[in-house]
Amino acid sequence: MDFKLNLDPDKTQADMYENINYQDFWMGVERQHLDKLEQVLIQQMLKLPARRLVDIGCGFGRLSKIYMNNCQEVVMVDSSLSQLLQAREITGGRCTYIASNATRLPFQPGSFDRALMIRVFHHIPKEAEKNSLNELERILCQNGQLLFTYSNKRNLERIVKWLFGKLPYNPFELSTAAIWEPFSMHHPRYISQALSERGFCNLDLRGSGVMDKIAGRLGKFGNLIPLGVQLAPFFGRSALAPWIFVGCKKKTGTIPAVELAKEFLQCPVCAGGLATSYECPTCNRVFPILDGVIDFRTD
Ligand SMILES: C[S@@+](CC[C@H](N)C(=O)[O-])C[C@H]1O[C@@H](n2cnc3c(N)ncnc32)[C@H](O)[C@@H]1O
Ligand SMILES: [Zn+2]
């Protein structure tokens, strides 16, 4: 079956994965090769065990086997209800499932010691990307780890295309580029500056999206091509790969991981605490539970 995003012009970018079969995206030699590499990179980069991990834009839970048995608590977040229902099935209902936009998360400051956001940042509209970075910083505790990916606007292929006049933007400009509306590309320096402004340090960088393309061209022999685990740090630091994985630590903050609050939800509208129910005592908004998913979407 073909993978197709839900590009209804009346819907927002956050709805693109609603009622589509995202699992189909990962079929075929090239994508399976990429999936294997990404799983290894995340295993290497994500510091486990952890107290409480949030997987933002978790999709159907592709990455859940990496962290499920190494965290005391896992919270899965996505803007798509149908993706979350699949994630709930895959993880056997052992997590907290939250429908929410990454730009306005229903969590109190310092609620997590790990935040994962893989293959999501490029779907955040340009005008909201600062909000989503602010949210990542806000919800992490002191020394909390963030691991996320972005689509690299100045990767080698794009630089070559630009030199031949075949790219509609300059890959060396810091600004976010979007050739196709629901897909933004970021400059490596823009990302490192944005992270450092928000108190993130110790950047650990890896690159993906190179070896899988070679594997894809070789058809059934593609499985003979190495995943590129050893090359990934070079592709990350040189920022020549199409996808960059960034691991970093939040050095600011006052709440250490050992003191994470038991009750960590808050109203995404007024930021009031939600200790005992999913009805906000401050603004009276009620957040429904749909098949085990708490729906905090507000747009
Ligand atoms: C490409 S998929 C990646 C899924 C998963 N992280 C993975 O790597 O397999 C992007 C996911 O992000 C979700 N998403 C897109 N925009 C979002 C937003 N603004 N807030 C929360 N989730 C979002 C989509 O619904 C989709 O499930
Ligand atoms: Zn409220």
C-alpha cells in the first residue's frame, strides 16, 4: 500500500497523519535500512534508564521498543488520535497517551528527564517552531536530555543542487526553508544557536539518510550495504547528511530528575494544574478521554 499524507487544505499540518497508515512509509529496502539505522542511533544516543520519558510526535510507536522497558514512566504524545491508538496497541496500554500539539504541551515545567522528538520538527509550521523549542526546554528538568531530529537544509545533495541552479533557496542562509509547505528544512547553525539560547549544551550529533539511498538503488542486494552507524557521527558533525540527530542536555532548571512531581499535567489553555481530573479548576475546560487517550488538543 502507498503511504500518502492527509493533505486536506482545510486541516492543519498537525492533522496530516490522521487516519493514514504511517507504518507503510517504512516498507521496502530503503526505508527498512533507514529505520534500522535510526533505531541504532537512538539506542546509542538516548540516555537510559530514565525516570519519565516523553515521546513527542510518537506516531504509531515505531521507537517504543527502545525505551519501553528502560523508563519508570512513559508518556506518548501526538497530534493525531489514530496514530496514538496504534501506539497504545503496540505498547499494550502501559503508557500515558496524550493528544496534543507539540507547540502547547499539557505538562508542568520540569516534568520529564528525557524528551524524544523524532521526525516531527520538520512538520512544525515555521511560525510555531520557536514555541515548540520553548516547550521542549520548559518541560525538561535540570540536566534533562533532549533527542530530536531535523531535516538539514544544507546537506551535500542540496548544496550540489544549488550549485547547479536546481534548488529554489540558498542552503547557506540561516532561515528555515520550505519547498513544500508541510516540510521545513533547517540550517545546522540555526539549530545549534536556538538550542544554546535555551540553555541546551553538550551537543551530540549524528547523520542519517545517506546509506539507505544506496541500499534502495541496489534492490534486493541493498541489505548487503552497511547501515552506516560508524559514519553517522561524521555525517552529523559535518552536517552533510539529510537528517541530523541532535542529543543535548538542559543545563538550566531547578528540578532534578529525582524530584519529578508525581502529578505533572497542566491545562494547555491557562496553565492551571490538573491534579485530580481532566477538568481544569481554573478555566473549567474539560479534556475528554477517547479510547484511553486524553485529548488536550485545543485548535
Ligand atoms: C513522521 S511521523 C514520526 C513518528 C515517530 N516519531 C517516528 O519517528 O516513527 C510525525 C508524527 O508527528 C506528528 N505531528 C506532526 N505535527 C505535530 C505537532 N504539531 N504536534 C504533535 N505531533 C505532531 C504526526 O501526527 C506524526 O505522527
Ligand atoms: Zn485551564
